[in-house]
Amino acid sequence: MSAEGIKQAFAVRVNEARLSRHLSIRAVARLAGVPATTAQGWLSGEHFPSPALRDNYLRLVGYLGLLAQVPDELHEELGD
């Protein structure tokens, strides 16, 4: 799978975790400390977090219980 495909698949997983917890886009944005449009972009797979927002993204991923599920190919991009 390509890097873009891996990012897209993980975005789907993150969004599914959000939906299973009945969290709105705004709630996710508050958890991550980012604007709702940024959170929506992450959840749709439209874009991946910029270097400045990687900690915010990881906070969200951790809240959703997905830190251990971050694909190996994304660890370097996320700086962890």
C-alpha cells in the first residue's frame, strides 16, 4: 500500500473511533486543541497533521486509544 493509502486507511480508523464514541467534529477539535476544520481534514484523510500540529494529533489518537495502532510507516512522519 502506498504512503497515501496508509494515511487514508488510518484516517478512516481514527474517524471510526470518533464515531463509536459519539464525538462530534467540534468535540474532537476541542480535544486536539485545533480548529474544527483542521480536525475534519484529519478525519476525512484530506490532509495529515503539519509538523506544528503533530502533538495535537497524537493527543487525539491517544484519547481514542489508537496510539498502539499507528502504522509503522507513519511513526517517522509523526515524529514519535
